Amino acid sequence: MDREQAQQRIEELAEEIRRHNYHYYVLSRPLISDQQFDRKLEELGRLETEFPEFRFPDSPTLHVGGAITKEFKPVVHRYPMLSLGNTYSEQDVKDFEERIHKLIGEDIEYVCELKFDGVAIGLTYRDGLLVQAVTRGDGIQGDDVTTNVKTIRSIPLRLQGEGYPAEFEIRGEIILPHSSFEALNSLKEEEGEEPFANPRNAASGSLKMMDSAEVAKRKLDCFLYYLQGENLPFTTHYESLQASRSWGFRISDYVVKCRNIDDIFDYINTWDEGRRELPFDIDGVVIKVNSLSKQEQLGYTAKSPRWAIAYKFKSEEASTRLLSVDFQVGRTGTVTPVANLQPVPLAGTVVKRATLHNADIIAALDIRYGDTVFVEKGGEIIPKITGIDLLQRPEGSSPLEFPAVCPECLTALVRREGEAAWFCPNETLCPPQIKGKLEHFISRRAMNIDSLGEGKIELLFDKGLVNSPADLYELSFGQLIGLEKLYKGEGDKKDRLVKFREKTVENILKGIEASKKISFDRVLYALGIRYVGETVAKKLARHFASFDSLRMAEPAELTDVEEIGDKIAQSLATWLQTPSSIKLVESLKSHGVQMALTVTQTARKSNKLDGKTFVVSGVFEKFSRDEIKQAVEDHGGKNVSSVSARTSFLLAGQNMGPEKRRKAESLGVNIITEEEFLNMIC
């Protein structure tokens, strides 16, 4: 085949495969068999490999994946990704509908849709091509997962038809259908890995995998349900969905228009029963005002649109017998009771375990061995026990007692004033705490030694090679090569073999070496100090600049740092003075781990904002929220989270919280724009 023939064939195949994707995913009317489709895709892939100059940037072969993502970059949403107000009450739905009537003062048409139980996503298209996919994140900023999203075949890489805007965003939910979920968990169990708890967790985990080829194998799906952009050519939400379908998007077949509250409840009741027959999970129904102009008139609260509400189905419940209770010790020493139950079907799965939360819940339930308990599954990874059937309680039963000592190391448990949890204080010798801290230390948002996941930390601990994060930096090739252990599965879990092969060992040692460049704030977070999360670690690192300075600080100095209260300060001060903690830090420092911010990280750009405090709210054009806060600090200013009489400026972006604006106006606080802020620091 010559170059001209190859180019023509690549164009023909690409167009044909796009057409088949549309018929399969959008119209649900496949024109050819899966085998025939795969053959065409394979042929296209071979030709693109031989003639890469003719490959389209939106080629259907991108659905197969192959690109590796080192990190998921944060992206500020052009339009904030607000959440819906949730309710389980029919009265709340009636109140919502009455409130709309009072505000609008005329008959209203609504649109009812299924509430998919998945991962929210925003897709941006420019000139008909997918250019970016961003997760919800905190609603203001999410992660760029474009490479992985391109592997989802129901998401068009190039739009079809006509009439779509030059640039727009469409939002929806990425889900894992039941068939894909079952196949994925079967594979994980065969390989000796822990299965996913539910399809939503599996979809979320899949979307953040580094290898897009692995994401493609997961067979994720996506439904789209909301269009955003400038000067959209529609008057109603329903009209925009139908147009989106014609452009190639997968829009739910179960979207309906409703004229009144009776229509809305008919839809809710239909799907409260019918959801069990769907090939994917839903957890409720979404009700929206159909008219786009009325949506605009109704507007938004700080957290959600006033023109929409989500009615969530009540959690399913079952009754079964309590067999025993395990008391599990977590990374921070907290002891959590988990009930072992006689297996019972619930919400599409067989439930064998349920959380009992803490000692107070056990006491409140007055739960006893042999009790018949009510179990509820409302989106939790582990279902929870909500009550006891006292009529079936065995005679002579005695209350379940929370242990007085750690079930792992037999140390006396302690309970801090004002807290519900009991915890084991023996953090340096209690095995599950040690393993938990090691797993936290290597995690992606801490030291990012991802090559040590999948049970390898447990094996290193069991072999006596690693008892502290500092021990990781002593490991050698000779110690690791050939290590293996068969872990026996408990209950119905299969056995799993953990083995260190040559490539595995090389990747582990490279990951450990690379972690020495991780910045001080992440190192501080990685240490796993109680109550010191990512945000607190960043603020402490920025304020003290080095571990030595932090260690010398008095508790009163710690509380001077923004968002550091007495509880965090006390926990941190105690940890800093513990001999084992001092030894750990010194050892990490000796191995080259970053225990101070660099000069570049600490250097101020100017003192122009000295003595000024800022509250930052909204979305900005030239900065992300984190960047603009950093700019405040770079020029000597201080960020605070809430408006008070001591606030110097409210730095207001688009879609800022209306409550902050009202409070600033009432207190006479200066409200400035992004442009005015730039003028202050230039």
C-alpha cells in the first residue's frame, strides 16, 4: 500500500469507526459485531503505526490508551462545578417546587433525570474536538484527566453533525457499568488483590491511573447531562440535551419533562423501583427547571443552583445475625469496631461486614453477640449497623464490651477529652500503626513512591527490613531481589503472592531516590503526624521554613499560624518532642530528604503587602486560587479564611461567595478585583 492509499484508508476507517461508536453508545443500535469493530480498530492502528504522519489528533485509536501520565495537573474550572442540594424527603421536593413558583410567579416546566452514582467530569470542546477533561475536585479546581478520559469510547473525541458552539463545556458522570465492575473484581481476585467495594470507587480509582492503556481495559462509560458556554443557541435545558445527543454525546434515555409535582413524583417512584433493573448504579433523581432564562433568574447560592435539587433514594436495609466483631487498628492508632455478619443480600451485593464506628455507637445500640441487626448501605464502602431487632435477642445475652487494650500490641487504650475514638498510643511498636504510617509515607500525595504499593510494604515489614520510613533509604538491591511471600486469604478472599522481581526492585530503588527531592511541606505531611493534613503541613512549612525552626517553636507560636488551633498545636508539639520522632527526622535528614524549604521557595518578592490580610474568594483569570494566595504571601501579605473587621481586603473573583461579599460590605472591608491586586504588587 502506497502513501496515498494509506492516507485514504486511514481517513475511511477513522470516519467509519466514529460512526459505529455513535450507533453503539448513543443510539444503542450497533451496526456490526464487536469482533468486526475490533478488526477495523486493529487495522487502523497498524496503518497509523506504519504511516504516523496521517494519524488524526482525535484518532479513534486513542480510545485504546497507551500514554503514561506522571501527574494530574490542577485546573481551575471556568465555571465553578457546584454540587446539588440533596434531600431524602418528599416534603423538601414539594417545598422546592413551591419556592420556585413564588420566585418565578408562573407555571414552570421541569426536567427530571437519573442521578448517576459515579465521578463528575467536565469536558471542554473547541472547534468540535475534545481538548480537556477535568474532575470536580473542590468545585473551584479539579484535576486534568484528559488522557485517561480519551480512552472512554462513549465520549466522542470529535463531534458530528453541526450547530455546536465553537467552544463549550459539557458535564456529566463517569461510571463503571455492573458488567465491567464484576469483570474487574474477578480479575483483581484472581491476581490476589483486594476487590473494589463498589462501582463508584472503581470508576474514581480508574480515572486516576497513570497508564491510560490500563484505564482503557476498565471499560468506563459516561453519561452527559449539562451544557455550559457563552451565547448557547438554546432556550431550554431539554433542548440542549437533545442537541448534544445529535453531536455524538451519550445522553440518558430516561430524561423527561414534567409539568407539575405529580409528574415529578411519578418519575421518582418509577425509578425508586426500577433502578434495580438498570445496568449501572443510580442513587436518586435530579429535578431541574427547564427554562434557561428562568435558571438564570433563580441564580445560585454559594454552594448550589437554586433551580435544581437532587432527591436521593433512601438507603436499602436488611436484617441479619451478628457473628463476631473485629477491632481494627488504623494508622493513627484509632481502634474501629467492624462487625462480622451472617451473609445477607443488600443493594446488589452480599454483605458480610459492617462498621460499628466507635464505643459510643456500640453502647447506644446496646449490641450483643447473636443479635439480629439491621444493616444499611447508603453509599458507604462498608455498610453500617443502624439498629437491633430486640424481639429476636437471645436470652441471657450480655452487652458487647469495647476492649481496654490494643488488640494488636496489648497497650492500654486512651481516649482524648471530647473525642469519640479510643486509640493505641504505642505508635512506634504497634504493627498496624507502623505499616499504616509506612503506607501513608509512600502515598502519591506524600513521598510518591508508588512502586512500593500493592502489599510490598507489608512484605518488607514482615521480613523485618522496614520498621520506620527512614529504613526505606537503607534498602539495597541485594536485600530486595527475590523476596516473596504468600499471603493467605481470609474468609472468601483468595491467596495472594507478593514477589520482588528485578524490574520491580529497580523501580522501587529509583522511586526511593527520587523521593529525596520531594518538597519539605510534603515531607511534613508524609510523617503522618496526627491532625497534620496536606493544608496544615503547607502552612507550617511556609511559616517556619525548616524542621529545625518548627521543632523549636512553642505551642503558642504554633497557634499563630493560620488554621492551627490548640488541638493541632498540642498534637504537633507532643510529636516534635518525642525521642522516636526526633530520631526519625534526623535519620531522614541524613539520607538527603528535604527538611527545609529552598531559598527560592521562601524568598519574598517584595514587602508591598506587609501587615495586610486578604480573604480570597471566587475564580480568577490569571491565577488559580492557590497561585493568587501564594502571590499574597510572596509580597508579605497574609491569607485568612473568613472576613472580619481585621481583614484588609476581600480579593473577589468571579462567582465569589455572596455571603463573604455581604459581610465585607457590612464591615467596610475593601473589596478589590484581580486587576487591582496586580496593580498593588507590580
